[in-house]
Amino acid sequence: MTHAAPLVEMRNISISFGGIHAVDDASIDLHEGEVVALLGHNGAGKSTLIKILSGAYKRDAGEIFVNGEEATINNPRDAKKYGIETIYQTLALADNVDAAANLFLGRELRTAWGTLDDVAMESETRKVMGRLNPRFQRFKEPVVKLSGGQRQSVAIARAIHFNARILIMDEPTAALGPQETAQVGELVKQLKDDGIGIFLISHDIHDVFDLADRVCVMKNGQVVGTARTEDVTKDEVLGMIILGKCPPGAIPGPGAMRDAA
Amino acid sequence: MSDATTHAPADRARASELGPVARFLKATELDTRMLGMVGALILIWGVFHVLSGGLFLTPRNLWNLSVQSSSIAVMATGMVLVIVTRNIDLSVGSILGFVGMIMGVTQAEIMPAIIGFGHPAMWLIAAFVGLVVGVSIGALHGFIIAYLGVPAFIVTLGGLLVWRGAAWWVTSGRTVAPMDATFRLMGGGPDGAIGSTWSWVVGIVACVAVIVMLMNARAQRKRFNFPQRPLWAEGFLGTLVCAIILGAVAVANSYAWPIGIVRRYYEALGQEVPENAFIAHGIAIPVLIALAVGIAMTFVATRTRFGRYVFAIGGNPEAATLAGINTRWVTMKIFMLMGGLAAIGAMISTARLNAATNAQGTLDELLVIAAAVIGGTSLSGGVGTIAGAMLGAVLMQSLASGMILLGVDTPLQNIVVGLALVVAVWLDTVYRRRIG
Ligand SMILES: Nc1ncnc2c1ncn2[C@@H]1O[C@H](COP(=O)(O)OP(=O)(O)OP(=O)(O)O)[C@@H](O)[C@H]1O
Ligand SMILES: [Mg+2]
């Protein structure tokens, strides 16, 4: 593997729902140990774009490359095979089962007889949750009874437990308090040091600017531009988000305002 | 971030002071909803006992009740999984009728011509054919529901009509009888029960199994240092369950064979009929079948991946898909299972009747759904237990046979059962809002 091949590259991705072009000709890439923040207004198409990567949606057009090789991702299972783990904006938890069942959903630990090894799963869950949210104790309750932040911890735990190589975090701190948010920030740095590539999605630039190596801004389903965080200021990125104006430090995408004076 | 699991204060709402009852329930981890059902059952039994002047709580009536509940109880275990995934199966009664007809024709008309009447493998062949047909019908329904996207309500409503019609078609409405002698054992009766000795053996094995399971669960939790139930609570649970099992065996063992059959039994042996001859029925074979199905289905629902997926899909279908679960295939398998269970129901009911009729199982779908729902299966999905559904079946059957015992007219029986269903679900809604 050459260092030049990005961990993930999505090229010219498009998808529409009915008449709405939710994502239109978007390209984005991610390298090992890199954090790329995906920014944009509500409805810009951020979640839709990454849901194509995670196998939740089938794209209408475009290609996905993992380690420089074209990847076939038709469902969430395929994506997981490539080491792509996702924390969905909606968390995507099975509400009526407990934290351990959610953590291992689709990848249950089993005993020698092929039955569910609930005790082992609970034990693992206690370990992971101990890292994320040490005060969490409600392991026996269905997750629907947990607070928003606790649910979010469960979703994060699920994504980081299976040795992801590519992690997608769709607004992972939306329901967290300041302490837990800081903890997730720490976690992101730690995972980055382990060489994991992370897509961090937010519509609030202040959340992610300090964590990200690069930012990619979307507007109306199109990429406005991509920039290394050293090359742009927060205000310039805000300009990209709000106006679609691509500053000199950024590489413009198809969604950049063309008649910029 | 550190591994501070053990030191950090627990992150939960402050627990309110518990009274003695609540403390007891918490320690034993008894399901209060289940206790409510048992309470309702005891109440119904008591009321019928008093109203019938002491006829209800007799070994004979309880034994018959257990046999009559079997077929519905078997099917209710599958209906739990169907309803948990937010589907419904309105066709189980018709599948039962059709499969019963097929099995009847197989053992009374087709196979005797090939292998001869009374062949020892006859019952196995008939049962196997029935299972294959039942599972295939379920697979067809499941395929249309899961892969073609037609709502389960519609598919199985269609199935209700189609299979009832098909049952008629098999023999143009003619009743098929008699069933094979071995096959008939699945329906109960003096021969279709395992007698007193074997009943005690079954009871004792069951008690040992319960104790081993309790100890095993405790050992597992100890291995990982998880919180455990207090010892006295474990002891209490074990004793209670064993007492119930042995009590049930004792009841089955105090229901004697009718004197005529006893006489024939001794005559066949070439012996004098002893004075005070007493031969107990013991546990009926259909009841054993139902219990075995209940245990197997509980295992499937709680200990296997398939069961976990069923509940996950019921809780949040989208999350299940995103977790990589093949929700369509799981759905199809549920309906196949349901079809297979309807076939087992058909075995029990044709064996009991010693005939296959084209009206067999009519309205069973409603009893099965009612049993599952009364047993705590939530129509909004994600919640339900096998044991609850089986208890629900016994509860429904208790109402029905209690009223028959009292000589209540059929229309009034229907009114009472209908009201009971609505009241039970209403109480359940109240319960869930308060505690659930
Ligand atoms: N399953 C769907 N069916 C129809 N339209 C959809 C679907 N998913 C997304 N859309 C539409 O696609 C567009 C992009 O939505 P998306 O969820 O990707 O936005 P987002 O950038 O993640 O916004 P937010 O910051 O609010 O999460 C929106 O107009 C949305 O209405
Ligand atoms: Mg979004």
C-alpha cells in the first residue's frame, strides 16, 4: 500500500429522493489518521452522503474506493467488512433491548454451542462503556429508558468496539453534556493516533474546527469546497457554509459560488 | 479516560425507598406482569370453582383444560414472534385446517394403499408431511410479506380464505377418519398420556433442570463479577418453581382412568381386576408437546441470534437493518416457523378429534392472537414472552371451559371472551404506563 492512496475516496457521488438531489456529484476523501469535518446547513446532504458510504443508501452514481481499490458497498454489512463503522445521527439503536445487545447487534458473541453469550457480551460492554461513560450503570435496561446522552454513549461504544479503520460520526455529541463532549473530543484524538480515519459531521463549525485536519463544506447537496484547517479561518469556513463562497485557501467543489467577484 | 467502572458513583436516578413487597420483587427479579397474569388465572379458577359448586378445580377438569389449551398454546408461541416484529398472522386457523386435512388424507387414504394400514411409521410420515406443508405455506406467506412488501395483514387475510378453501378442496368437504392409532396419541386420552411413573420422572427431571439452570446462571454472573440475586431469593425461586412442577404432576397423576378402560386393560393382560384399581392418566402427550415447544421457543427467542434479531427488528426495524441484519430473511423465517407450529397444532387437534374436518381450526387465529396479546405481547412491537403467551392460552381456555361447565350459552361465551380480551389489553396498557 502506498501512502498516497487515501483510506477512502468517494468520487462523484449522486443520489436523489424523488425530485430532490440530496447529494449531487460530491467527491471527498479521507486518509489514515486524519479527521475530516463535514460541515453544512441542515439538509445540506451530509448524512445522506455518509449513509452511502455506510451502506444504508444505494447511490445513483459515483464510485467508492477503499485503499485505492474500488469497493462494492450495497448494504451495511458490506461497509462493516471494509472496517467502516458509523454512529448515525439518529443513533439507530434497537430501543427494546439492552446496551450489550445493541453493542453487539449483528455481531453477537456466541458460546461453544452457538447460543448467545450474554454474560461475555455484558462484560465487554461494561469495559467499553467504562471508557466512555464511567458512571453508566444501567446495563440491564432497554436503551429506550436511557437518557439521550447515555444512548449516544452506547452508539459510540458500538462504533469503536469493533476495530474500525474508518469511523463516521454523524453529530456524535448532539445530546452530550460539556464533560462528555470533551471526552468524545479526547476519544477522537486517541483514535486518530491509532491511525483511524474519521469523518466528523456537524453543522456547527465550533464543535469540530480544532479537532479536524481538513474541513469539507456542503450546501444543497453539493460540495462547496475542501480545505486544510491551517489554510482557512473559521470566518472563511462560515462563509462557505452560509454563502457557498470558496476562499483562496480551499479547493473549490461543484457547489462553489461561480460568479465570485 | 480511565477504567473507572468500579469507583465512579452510579449514574442513575435516586432510587425511592422500597417497601417490603417491592424489595422482595426486586431481589427475586420476578416479572410483576407475569405475576399479575398468574393472579388473574387463579382468580378465574377460583370463581369458576365456586360457581360450579366445586367442579372446576378437580384433576379431571384441570387435566382436560391442559389438553384443550395445547394446540392454541403451541401456535401462540409463534404468534409472539410474529407480533413482536409488528406483523400479524390471521391465517393460522386455516393453515391448521388445511394441514390437518393433508395429514388425515395421508394416513387414512394415500399411505395405507402404499405401505399398508397400521404401518408403524405411518404417524411419522403423516407428521412429516404435515410439517413440510405447514412450513412451506409459512415460507410462501413470509416471502410475499418480506420480499414483495405486501403487508402481513393482507397476505394472511388472503391466506385465511385460501387455505380454508383449500382444506375443503382436498376431499370436497368430506371428513377424513379414523386417524392412525399411534398418531392419535398426540391428542391425549387415556392412552395418550404417559402414566404416573413417567410423569414423576418428567417432573423430577424438570426440577433438576431448573436448579441446574439457576446455579449455572449464578456461576456465570460470578465469573464476571456482576451483581447477583441474594441467596435466599434464589432458593425461594427454585423451591417455588419445583413446587409448581411437582404439584402439576400430582394433579395429573390423581386423574384416574375410567373404570371401563381399567377393566379392559386388565383383561388384555389376562388378570383379575384388583379391588380399588387405580390407574392414573399422568401428563397428557399433547401437553408434553406443548411444553417442549414452549421450551424450544423460549430458547430460540432468548438464546439464539435469530431470537435477538426478532426483538431488535421489533424495537427498531431501521436500526436492525443498519446493524447489518438481513431483516427480510428473518421475517420470512418467522412465518416459516409459524407455519410449522400451525402444523403441530393441526397434529394435536386432528389426533384429539380422531378425524380431519374442513372446519377444523376455524377462528383459532383469533384465539391464538388473543392468547399472545393477553400474555403481554405488544401490538406495537418489540415486546413479548413465550411463557406469557402460553399462560394466555391457558387463561383463554379456562374462560371457555369454565363457561361450558356452567352451561353458559355459546353466544354469551363469545361475549365474555371478547370482553375479557379488551379488558386484559386495557389493564396491560395501564400497567405499562405506570410501571413498564
Ligand atoms: N430517506 C429520504 N427520503 C427522502 N428525502 C430524504 C431522505 N433522506 C434525506 N432526504 C433529503 O435529503 C436532503 C439532505 O438530507 P440530509 O439528512 O443528508 O441532511 P444533513 O446535511 O444531514 O442535515 P442535518 O444537519 O439536519 O442533519 C434533505 O433535503 C432531506 O429532506
Ligand atoms: Mg444529518
